Amino acid sequence: MQRTVSEGATITLRRRPDGVRVTVSDSDTAPPERRDPVWDEESGRGVLLIAALAARCGTVMRRDGKDVWADILTTPPAYAA
């Protein structure tokens, strides 16, 4: 499933055997940056949230932007069984 969420940004969801891969693609060529936002700031928490929720995550830089992906598990990993 793929959906454009704003001008220049697209979210893609791909089912995986153990969960789902969420990819956000945009035309910004700056890599995502982990920040420590002040509690009343309205932005700056995306990378922190993804790192806390995802089993794996990463960024693929392209000439015309980037893809930021995260694997979210929906079944327990083998080591937790």
C-alpha cells in the first residue's frame, strides 16, 4: 500500500512475515537527525519514536531525496518465544 501524505512525501507499507515495513520517502536530501527536543516543541521526535518502536530502521539516501524505513514486528521474535 502506498499513499502520498503531503507534497513530496509518500508512505509505503509492505507486509513482511513477522510484521510490516513502513517507508517514508521524500525529496529532502538531508538525512534524518536524532534530536532531544524540549518538552513543549511540536516537532523533532520522529527519529526517537521510530527507534523506540522498530525492531530495525534505517535510511537510504538517494540523489533526489531519501527513504526512511522501519520494521515493526507484529509477532514475537524467535528469541522471545
